[in-house]
Amino acid sequence: MTQFIGAVLISAATLTNPTTPANPTTPKALSFQTSAFVTVNNEIRVAVNKTADMPISVILRDSKNNVLFEQMMGKKEVQYAVKLKVDQLADGEYELEVKSREGSIRKQLTLGTKPVETPNRVVAMQ
């Protein structure tokens, strides 16, 4: 039996690395806020709140840039939340991206499995 470990994520304060497509080095205030964290069930919960009428995409990619999950948030939706079940994914590096036409927020995450350790006991009788 193995035990799942998810090393991740972030709150809205640390999940803010937005850049504009025209100038990727200049931070820009986006019209949406997002947060992501690992739940006690080892799922990734992503929440998005926005203030402008524009579509937003939530994307999870593996290290080879393959899209594993993609969901669009319609331009009229104001709030969005999803739990991503990652227990079937292989150990490794992944990227979570929340993007709009204004820019994107990307965060790296690592999934790993920790082997269960057998306790070593010493029993002594006198």
C-alpha cells in the first residue's frame, strides 16, 4: 500500500504571477482572482472570481505539455470552482494555469507517492 503526497499550492496572494502577452516581464493586474490548494483528500481545488465579462480557461498540463484537464469559464460566469482528482496521475511535475486574454497565472506542482514504512519494533523481556 502506498500513501499519496501532493506538494502544492497556493493562495491568491502567492498565485499572482500574471504577465501580459505583449510584455511577459511586466506584471499586470488581471480582472480575475484565483486560488488553489490541496484538500485533505489529495485533490486540487481551484477557485476563480472575476470582475470582467471575458472567458477564462483552467488548464492542468504534465511535464511534456500535454493537456490533462481544461475547462472554460464562460464570460458571463462570475465564480467558478473545481476539484481536480489527481490520484490516478503518475508521480512527477505538473503545471496549473488559469488564463484569459489579459494574461495568465501559472503554478508548478509536484505529485509524489511516499512508500509506507514498516515500523521497526524491539520487544525485550526480562
